[in-house]
Amino acid sequence: VQLVESGGGSVQAGGSLRLSCVASGYASYSRYCMAWFRQAPGKDREAIASISTVRYARYSESVQGRFTISRDNAKNTLDLQMNSIRTEDTAMYYCASFALTGRVCGNTFNVLSYTNWGQGTQVTVSS
């Protein structure tokens, strides 16, 4: 299985970006729990948004109200709409997934839950 992110780049504070992640090699993408993580230089990788197999979305406090996660199971894609971007959003952004094994995705903000990762796409925000 493979995850490939795109859409990163340089943007001014207050602007918008839309990140996309294409999943390939998945037998049943709809049964995967998905998330966006980010990692700034010198900091740990952090979960910022996740979406379950039933499209339940969860956001970190730092992006709540500004970012929106969505998935298209027909296209095997995961998107992150980023609005009102701030300088502190500068980071490498990663798409991640793990297969649903129970009835719910569980702790979708635990980095150790995820078994598949993309290579990342860089977002740089200037003031």
C-alpha cells in the first residue's frame, strides 16, 4: 500500500491551502482509518485531524475551526482544507492510515496506531 501527499507549498499567513493524499494498493480503502499529522523542525509528530470509516472527524485544538478533513472512498483520497493559515502551521504534513480491526477506529490521535505513512508534503507559512 502507498500514500502520496501533494498540495503543499509556500503561503502567506491568512491564506489557504488544500492538501491531498492518494492511497493506492488498498483492497478496501473505506475500511481504513485516516489522519493527517504534521511535524515541525525540532518537534514531535502530532496528529491534527483524523477521519474514521464512518466519516467521524476529529481535530486538534490548534486547527479546530480552520482545517477540514475529508475523504472520498470512491477515489481513495484524503484531503485537508487549510484556511486562515498561521505561521505556526509551518511543518511537514503527513497522511497516515491503519486498517479498521474492530467496530470503531479507536484512538485516532495515537501515532502508534498508524501502519502506513506517506512521504510528506511541506507547508511553509510566511508572515
